[in-house]
Amino acid sequence: MSASPSQPPAPQVTAGDLRAAGRTPACPFRIQMDDGSDLFFAQPLRVLPGKRVVGRAMWNGIPVLAKLFIAEESARHWERERKGILALGQAGLPTPPLLTAGRLAKGGHYLLTRYLDPASPLDTREDTLKDWLCPVADLLGHMHAHGLLQTDPHLSNFLLHDGRLFLIDGDGVRTYRAGDQRAPRRNLALFLAQLPIRQAGRHAEAIDAYRRAFPAAAIDPKELAAEVHEARAERLRDYLTKSVRDCGQFQVERTFNRFTAVVRSEIERLAPILRDPDAWMARGVTLKKGNTSTVARIAVDGGEVVIKRYNIKGLIHAISRFWRPSRAWHSWREGHRLSLLGIPTPAPLALIEQRFGPLRGKAWLITAYSSGPNLLQIWTQTALPPPNEMRALREILHALDEARISHGDMKASNLIWLSRGIALIDLDSMKQHSSQASFSRARKRDMRRLLKNWPRASPLRDALASTFKAWL
């Protein structure tokens, strides 16, 4: 079929071609449907290599969201997506309507829904959650009231269009047995667990909105809190495991001499640095030069990044580090732990380790650069901090408290003031504790280390000691 005047020429492809293209299918393209007509696929929005290509397309002159199921055994996922969308629609829940679904001409399946434009998935920013947390909880309650669950009820599965929320991801829709109180409660717990941990204080508000939509819900606060904790811990375990293996979010390469992990969206930008991090550090601005680590800020396409090199001081130090994960490895994981929990820290972008088989040597960590001053620079011993800065310190410490995370080196210089709050840096000694007793001891050490930045009996130190008295 030739291109219409409104559409540029595009090559004809098959599901097999899309499988072979991996993560980067060339767009635009045309693909033939079971009725012999062509779907014009303009822009990919999500690609699961070898399995699925999702994006903006044109069908019969109508803009649509196209989901192409390209795996050889794609029928099961396609059918589950189709049934999920239909179930949401039959329950009267807002979801982009299904326009058509069927087989692709040469293997695979397609599913087309209305393309909502403009539309954006919800995110975890404070201003978003301020307005939309309770409406999302309300919509989740209505879903449960109709006997439906979403297997992964995170915020990006709720789309905002023209001031209304829409449910997406029909593949994740499931039914549950009538009268089963545990299934919807666990689903609610999973939703709450995926919120930034600083939102823990709003859980009660969200639960109230959920209950108004689903009055029959049986929610025991202690059971729900335990399930939120369990779901959050499981998400962390899964995500931290992914951070050091090749997957959709991370590219990981292992050789006899080297290990690298990089956030996929940063691969192209950081490729020159990954090849020779020391050369880039030499041309950057040195922020710290110590025996055990060297830190430099460098300019790279799209902004600035920080490289921290973990040095090996000598033979004895090398032998002591050979068998243990490097400090860069530890900081990489802890940075992703904080990011998943919504606790501000410069985004960890890449990890490099020198290897000799299973033995580890020098290592590098690359993070985003946070340009704000640290608290030691902006807080003086003779004055109290502005209320917004003190509130930001309380918020980040309460978030660490909720997650049972100790920093391990809580110097004021490791707390960076940003316009949106306080961010943590230097995560080499960070730890998430399995017991409250262990965490309480570590938290006390953190607070004492923070207070040591200012003289005894100074107004600032006294104010901090009074505010955080329970933690000392």
C-alpha cells in the first residue's frame, strides 16, 4: 500500500524484522494487519526487545496508540491485554477505548486504542502528589470494588488527560475472587509501597479516599502497614538486583578485566567517559583529592557529571579489597536504593570496576552533578536556619527513619541544599538496617556526627539538638 499524502514513505516490516531490531526499531515503518491494510507506526514510546513495541501510529487516518506483540508466542499476552482493557471498560472505569485488535499478517498481534493527546503519566513529584494522590487512591478503590486488580499499580499506570485520570496497562489487569479481602488489601499495599517514602505520612489520607470508593474493604491498619513494608522491601531487592545485571533499565557488561553498569538512557552520552574515566577526570575540575578517593566534576553533552574514583593505596589495601564489592559498587546500589524510595540524591549514572577475574581493583562511580551549596557552607553557628531549610532537613531525616537507613558519615558537607530540598551525597557508608535496634544506634551516631559540625552551646547546634532530641 502506498503512503498517503499526509504520511511520509516508510518501509514495510514484519514482526520478525522488529524482533531482529532489538531495542531500536527504525521508525517510521508500516506493518500489515490481518485485513490486508497497513498500520503506519510513527514513533516508539516503549520497546521490550523481541516482545513488544508500543507507540504512536496512524490507522484509517486516526491517531492511535499501537501495541505490537511481536514475540513468536505472543497470543497469550495480547489476549490478556485485550481482556484487561475490555474489563476496565465494562466496569465503567476510565481507560482509552479499544478500537481494534487482531493478528499481524506475518506473525504477531496488534492492539489499537485511542491516542490521548496531550496526556502524561503521573509522576512522584511533590506538586503532582499534592493534587493527585487521593484521586488515584479513589480510582484504585473503584477498580477493586468491581473485582479488578492491577498487578503493578504504580503511578505511571495512571494517565492524566484533560484533567481526568485514565487507567492504562490492560495486560496487568486481573480479577479476584468475590469475598477475598486479602487480595485487594495487598494490592493497595503495593500501591502505597511504590510512593516516595516521604509520602508515608499521607497514607492515612489515601486510605480514606480508597475506602470511600470501596466501603466493603476490610483494612486492618497493622496488617496493611506490614504488607506495605514487605512490598517495599521486595521492590528494593528486585531493583537493586537489576541495577547490576543487563535489563531494560541498565546495560551491564562483564569481561575478565572489567565490569560496567550504566543507566540505558545515559549510554550514548557517557560512552566516551566509560572508555577512559581517568582521562576525563584529568581535564575536569577536581573537587577532592585524597588517598582513598578522588572526585572531579566534568562537562559532558547535556550538562555536568561527577566522577568519583576509589583508589587503591597499596598492596595491603589491594589485597583487603580484592574479594569484597568495591565502595563504588556499594555507593551505586545505595544511590539506586535512595532513588527508588524517592529520597533525594544525585542520580547514579554508571559504575566501572577493574577486575582480574573475580578479584576487584580500582573503581569509578559516575553521578549527576548537584550544584547547590552544602549545609556547612550556608548554615552559621550563630544563627538559626530559615524555616524552609530546617523543614527540608526534618523531611529527609524522617524519610531515612521510615526506611531505617543510616548515612554513616553525616557531615553537614554531605547534605546539599537544592531548591526542592536537601539531597544526600557520599553514600560509601550508607546502610539499610534490618532491625530497629541496630538502626537506632546508627541514627544516634549520624545525629552526633551532624552536630559536631558546629561548636557546643552555639545557637545552631542547640536548635538542632532540641529539634532532634529523641534521636540523640
